[in-house]
Amino acid sequence: MEYALVIFHDEAGELSPAEIDEHPRHRAWLDEVRRRGAFAGGQRLRPGRAGRTVRTRAEGTLVTDGPFIEAREQVGGFVVLNCADLDEATELAALHPFAELGAIEVRPVWTW
């Protein structure tokens, strides 16, 4: 089954994609996920301030620059894993280096 790891972290201490790719703990985590055959994809997101939030209601559409809420931790990226169950996905999330820097939400993915 597929699980999404939604990665939250403090954007103030943001690392560049190259810094993350070269970080030994991140590389070790990715190597372990690939060794298990669990890696199904993922992407790092640019900071929330680079995006927009869109809400459509009966009154019309409201577009706001930046994230939906002002919070220290923002969604920084996501990883999709193929795991046997929620326990394995949780185990791999706990091994991710960003679990120590922020939080990782583990959610089953609906398949189409």
C-alpha cells in the first residue's frame, strides 16, 4: 500500500536541495528506503511564501499569497512509500532526519 510522508519543518533553518542531498543522514535514510524497495517518489517544496492559497466559495475566489496559516512549521515536501502496512511506513518516517527537526505526518494514499 502507498503512504505519503508529509514533511513539516521550520522554514527559517531551511537547507538547499543540494545540502539535503549531501547530508549523510538523509542519504542513509534514502538508501534504506530504496534497499527495502519502498521508494515510490517524492518532491521537496519551495517555501510557503513562494506559493499561494486559493479558496473558492459562493461569494467568489480568494487568492492569498503564501501559506494558509502563519506557523513556524510549514510543509516542506513529501515522500511516497510502498510499505506493507502503516507500521512499516511509521518506522521509516521515524528514521527520516527531518523527524528530529520538525514533524512527519504518515497518511495512506487513495489509489485511483
